[in-house]
Amino acid sequence: MRPAARVLAGLWLLGLAVAGSAGELVFTAPPREAPEAGHKLYAPLARHLSRLLGRPVRYEHPGNWRNYQRRMRNDRYDIVFDGPHFAAWRIAHLGHRVVVKLPGTLRFYLLVRAGDKQIRAPADLAGRTICSLPLPHLSTLSVLHRYRNPVRQPELKAVRGGMGMVYKAFAGGGDCDALVLRARYYHRNMNEAQRRRLRIIYRSPRLPDQVITVSRRLAPADSARMLESLTTGPGRTAAAGIVQRFGGRKVRGFVAARPEEYQGYNELLEGVVFGW
């Protein structure tokens, strides 16, 4: 190749790189809401990040969990807000970086009826049925991780609609021998009479709360701007709806996240038979 041609080729490649660096960024979260509700919740943060980063940031509802899984594995997403297991997977396989998280921890309980004398420990649920949120929800994965032998795992009855619907399905019929609830739901949303009718047989380890990660297509300087804005700047207002829904009334905003907090939680998704 002649020198002039090499120069032109180099300029062309440089132009592509610059164009790519200034391209649209895709922001997403799990499909826990219908598309319209998802846009209402997440679009304000996407608009703020567009102004903050000087690049268009578009919120994209994944449609369903299968799409979410496939698109994540294909490295489609640039900015993601979700649980520690997904974040850890992206860190390990896609080079994502953590930025901010909700303060506090996540913990889940495996419970049975208080008067059930046949079930004293998780092992007693082999061949029995657990009411829980559908996989790959963290509450269900965190309990199933307790069962290392697939042959000895309980069966799952997937209940959609949140923890309240899981409890309703369990309390309203005899289809399930146990249920999985978030510890916060058990302590804050249930009354004393409801808790007396249940007995905890397993408490999951405490996990870091939900987190925002960014892909390698964002520069470290972008991460730094996001961190500052979402913890002490105008990003707090843009993210207020997200924080209120997932953090609870007492949580005032995101806090800085550390990568070591999320190390290893990808194991909840990998090497298991749940379709990940």
C-alpha cells in the first residue's frame, strides 16, 4: 500500500473510532415493568445521562427475560441497572465497571408453614414445591444455590407480580410447601399475624444491592461524571423514581459502588441448569 493510501486508510479508521465513541448508548434494566411503565421510570435518567455525557442515551425495554439474557450476552447494553448476579456476570465476561448502587444489602428467606412438622430444613424440601418469583430472579437463585445437587432440588412454582403475589399464592392454596420472600418484605410488609403463620428454615447470605454498571464503550471519565452526578449532583433528581421504587422510603439516593463487592456472584448464574 502506498504511503498516501495508508494515511487515508488510517484517517478512515480514526473516523470510525470517533464516530463510534460519539454514538448512541443503550440504557436498560430487567423487564420487571411493562414497557410503558419502564419508560416512565427510566427515561428521566436516560435524558439526564444524555446531557451529562454529551451523547444520546436511549432507554430500551428488553421486552422479556429471554431478550434480556440474549442481548446482555451479546454485549448490546452500555448502561445497566440490575441485581448483583447480572452485574457480576457482566464484569467477569464483558468488562463492565460498577458505578453506583443502592445502599444496603439484599437477603432472602425460605419459609414454610409454622405448623409443618415434616419440613425442618431445606433438605426436607427435596421433591416438594416452592412458590417463588420466576427465574432468573435473584430471590429464587439465592435459595436454589443452597441445593448443590440438582437431584435433591425442590420444584418451583413461578409466581409473577412481586413478593406480595408469591405470598398470596402460597397462603391461598396447598400447591406449595414453601415460599421465598425478600427479608425486607417479610419484616416491613407483613403483619405480625402473617409472620406467626410462617417459619424461616433458611436465610440466604447478604448480597450487595442493585447497581449501575457501564460497558467498555464508556471512558473512565464518563464513569466519574456519572458517579458524581448520581450521588451528589442533579442526577439524584433524575434517578429519584428508581431509588424510591427499589430502595424504599428511607433511601435518599445512590452511593458509590466498589467492584470487589460484586465479585463471584456470577456463580449464581453459571454452571447451573436454569437456562442462563
